[in-house]
Amino acid sequence: PLSRAVVADEALLTGAVQLVLARIGTGRPVDEARSAGDFLARLRGAEAVALPGVGLHVDAARTGERRLPSLAPTEPAELHFLLHEDGSAEGVLRHDLGALAPVVAERFAGHVAHVAAQLAADPGRTLDAVELMPQDEARSVLRLGATPSTGSAEAAGRTLHGLFADVVRSCPDAIAVTAGSTALTYAELDALGERTAAGLTALGVVPGSLIGVALERNADLVVTLLGILKAGCAYVPMDLRYPQERLRNTVADAGTRLVVVDGADESFPDIDGVRVVTPGEIRALGDGGSAPLVQEDGSSAAYVIYTSGSTGRPKGVVVPHRNVAALLEATRDDFGLGADDVWTLFHSSAFDFSVWEIWGCLLTGGRLVVVDYWVTRDTDLFHDLLVREHVTVLNQTPSAFAQVVEVDRQRRTELALRLVIFGGEPLDVRMLAPWFTRHSHTECRLVNMFGITETTVHVTAHTVTPADVLAVGRKVGTALPGWSLSVRDPHGRLLPIGVPGEICVGGAGVATCYLGRPDLTAERFVADPHGGGRIYRSGDRGRLRTDGSLDHLGRLDSQVKVRGHRIELDEIRNVLLSHPAVAGAAAVLNHDIPGDPATARIDAYVTLRTAAPTTDVLAHARGVLPVYMVPASVTELDSIPLTINGKVDTAALPEPVAVKPGRQGAAAGAGRAGAKERPGAVDGDSGGLTEQVLGLWGHALSCEVTLKDNFFELGGNSLLVIRVLREMREQGLPKVTTQDFYRNSTAGLFIDLVREAQA
């Protein structure tokens, strides 16, 4: 019932329903700059207003009578109001139980009553000041999305190297890191970190500096990161497989004057005013010296990781020590992390999943197995490593783990895994069905975690069971202890349970800022009007469940996830527009097979102001963008189709035209190994091996392939490489390593390689 103080009429009730539907995203938008009085006056003089999904019936009350408009609701929800002679009203909401849960229907009815009371009470109030929920309900929603911290106040002041020192004191002789033939105990790793810190001091580095790190995954990487932290500095990881232009931009944006690189590597660009040193050179300078005495400060920066930016300029996320310390406090007991665990360092240090892998292991006393780059590209070799090293804790993107599931299905070797954590991209739980047929969920726990670089790797956790596979949901779990979740509308207003909107994250994981980007920081890191401190507006779409868990529903903007990589399509668009011949551009995510992450690809469309081959446009993009962001195709159009809102009309875009540059340039996916620059094979075996291999490539790439075509320039990626190699073995062809595939990624060269292996 509405308050007796409210004088109701049909316009008021219609307006209340219309505004509620607009707020929860199921009705037409309403101009909220108007006053309540103006809004209602227009409704009184207007024709019937469409209320999607809601039937509204208003009748005069008659003593002893109640007329139902129908025997059953004709809409998912049906509101029937009775107006009394004194102007008050009371209503009943009937609803379809298959469309609306009772708790959702009850809240919707309460929101209509609450909004109607505000519209009637103050005609001068603008609609944007009308609250959807009563304060008690808003506080209840905020409590539901927040998980109390399990950590102590003291932990907030700790640093990663300070916590590491605690572990060193407790188990100095335990193995901390293994990388190939190298094994370091905690004491040895600590000593090497001290020498690195001393060497940095000898180079004139002062606490608070940002130090670039461009190292392969090896023991030196872990030593260097630890040493940088011990010196009171923060590390800025870079992937050497990025184009040189991107490396230059990262160094310039971070303002670092020192970059640590591998000794034998000459691929890092020369940059004026930037010194390049090797880990060995730094440690040599630290011999006989001492690391600086730096007081523990949990608020100081631990690392700066760069993510894709919509303006075409990647942005650096500054994350303090205390955030990572809080992440460990939040997960240690629940996951049972400890000295008996063996972790892998599988991911690039420029991907924040590596933060969790490195410090999650070393700060809980486990053994960290550093995985060689080429082993990460060969699932057979990686599975062998999991077995050989008795790995117990594995962190994977769902795309990568899908390959592990396939290899594991074909093997009979036993794994020691007890915990698998998914992150980096949405999980399609159906892919886990074959895994559950071999592995009990009570012996190996699978955890789906939603997270963002700006909120320190992970935000939520949900243990996946066979029941989830049957349910096929999008649940990512409840907030970690110390983290909070809420769902808000485009104006930042809190939304009720079950209503989709922007996921906002608060609590212990919220990063400091975007480095040198105060405007963007102010836009995305905002003060919570409900008093919850700073929250991060994620740009992800989700809804809160009644149990406090979160459903992840994708993105609100042009950001996408491809094989764990966060990509702003607008960044690709801006890079394309920087080509002098390009007047307009668009980039879209497509899948050759819907739902199959291995076939995900970026397709680009351009309009040209002057004549230019699309191969030149693609080469320009390849010179700026990392491999995983390079479009698989560039299609020239007369104009980019737009919706009435001025956005790219993706439905109106034609099928992409594949770019086939033949032998022009190195393979897009070949990494630092590069593709061999020699003509394709002249194959006399017209119906045998050539046809078989070209058929396999064509099936994987969903296009016709010739001897001169390069696998990666046709849209190939690491997951498709693994798929092709697996299908080759199933057809009785010789085993080829992923490294050899990358080095012979033109069809003719690859067929030569297979023929030699057969011989």
C-alpha cells in the first residue's frame, strides 16, 4: 500500500512504474533532469505509456468488491491498484513465477511504492534525485556484497619483501624457485635479492623509483623483482615480444631511467637517457655492498602494470604492497596455501596473473616452478612438467586450461593438482565436463575468480562443481574477505539485487591510481557516496544474487577479453587511424566457432582517404600493437556503418576480407623467434602430405590456405597451434614442437619440416 499521505492518480502510478523500469534498465530512458511535477503533468496529458513487461490496471475502489483484470497475469508482472475516495491507493502485484522470483517481485513492488511517494511528496524535485530504494534496503544490498576482512590492521603496513623475509626466517633451506636446472632455496633467493638491491643502490637508484623489467621467465626474473622491492622501488614489467614502439611508449610513460634485460638479448630498443643493464651486472655491482635500509610502507607502490587503453595509449596501474598482502590474507586459509604446495609461474610478468603466481607461492612458503616460454606454448610438454614437478596449485586462463583438459583426457599419468584457479577471462563451465569425469571435485578444487588489474588480480571466488556444469551459469562467486561488490547504474547509483549494471569494486584491492593520468583516475576511481571509501568502476556488467554472489555478464564498453588478454577495441581503432591513409576505422571481436576461445579473432574495418593496400595498414598495426591485439583481417569499406546513436553498427559490417601478404614480413605470432624468410616449398607430393597439412590449417583457420600463406597472418594463434599439432598426431603425422611451428609458420616451410621428420 501507498502511504495515506499520498494523493494518487493513474498518472502518478504510471510515472512511478515508468521511472522504476527506466532505472533497472528494462524500460525506455527517462529525462531525469525534469521535475517530478513536469513529468507527471506530461503523463496526464499523454496517451497510454508503454511499460515493457508490466501490466498496470487502476480502478476505483468499491466497498466489498475486488475485480481482477484477468485470471492469470498476462505480463511477467501485473500491478492492480485501487484508488480510494480519500485519494490514497493500494495495489497488488501478481507475477509469473517462471519470470520473476518472489523476492524480486516483492522488491519491485516496494520500489514502485517508494518512488510514487517521492514523486507525490515533492513536485519540484528533479527525477535524478528520486531514490529507487529505501535507505534500509540500500544498506542491506551493500552489506550483502561486502565480505568482512580476515586480516589484521598490522598487515596493511606490510610489504612483499617484508613478508618474504618472514618466510625466509621460518624455512631458509626449503626450495623457493626451480627454473630448468636452477634451484634456489629461500635463503639463496633472499641473498641474491639483497645483492640486487645493493647493486641498484650502487647505480644511484633511490627508493620510490620505477624500474623497468624486460626479462624472460627464468630464475633471474624472480630474483630481480625481489631485489627491486628490497631497494624500496616498484617494478614495471614489459613483455619483450611486444613491438619496440610499445616498449618505448611504456618506458616513456613510466618515466623509468633503468631497464633490466637478459644478457644475451639485443631486442630491447635503444632509448635516449635510459640505461639497460642485466641482472648479473646489477648483482656484480652489489657484491660487498648492502641493500638500503627501507622502512616497511604498505602504501608504497610494489608494481605498475600496463593495460590496454581506449585512447590508443596503454595506462599504467599503480598497485601498492598492502593490496597484495591483503590478497594473500584473504585466500591463504580458504585455499589452504602452504609449504607443501608447488606452483607454476606460467604467465608473462606483464600480465597481473603473474603477481598472484609469484607472491602467492613465495609468501606462503611454496615452491615456484618457472615455466619456459616454449613450454607454455606446448601443452604436451606443460602436462609433462605438471606431472614431473608434482605441481599442486595451477593458475590458468580458461582458454589455456581447455588444452590441458584435452591432453589430460588422452594421458594416463596422474597429476598432483589439488587446486586450479581460473582468471583472466570468462569461464564456460561446460568445458570442464571431461575433467570432472577423471578428477573428483573433492580432490582437486576448481575455483573461478573474477578480477581486474585495478583491483589487484582477484575480486571474487566461486568453487566450480559438476552441478555448475549442468546449470551453465555465469556465477563468479562472492567478494573475497576485505573486498566489496556493488552494481550501479550509469550515474553511479546503487541498483537492487538481480538488476544488471556496472560492477563496482571497493575494499582492500583498489589500486592507487593510473600513473600520470589524474583525469582517468578521477573518472574510474571514485568516492563511494554510501561511505564505503574509494570504489573502482570496472566497466564490467553484472548482477548481484540474493546470496551475495556475482554473475558476470560481459562488458559495458568496447573492451574484450581474448585468451586472457584485456583488449580495448578503441585502442586498436586509434592505432589504425594513426596510419596516414586511414580516415575511419572500427575493430570487432569475432569467433569462427561461437563460444570457442581458440577461434576468437579481431577483425578491422577501415575507410581510406588515399589509396593504400590493406597489407600496409596491417603492417602498421603490427608495428605498434602486441601480437594478441593485431587484427586477423583488415577490410576496406566506403564508410563505417553507424547506429542511430553514432556507434559502429556491428550487425551491418560485411564478412571480413582476409589479408594474405604471403612472404611480406615476419609472422605476426612468431614472437622473437621469427619466421624463416625463404621461399615456400616446391612440393611434388600434390595429393599427399601437402593436401593433408593444408587441409588441417584451413580447417583451423576457416579459410583456404596456400603454400605461401603464413599461419599467423591468417589469424592463427597459440591455441590454434596446439589444436593443429594435436590433430596432426591423431592423423599419424610426426610430432612437431610448438617452437618449430613458430619458426616455420609459412605453410611451405612447415610442410618441408614435417617431410624431414617423416624421413
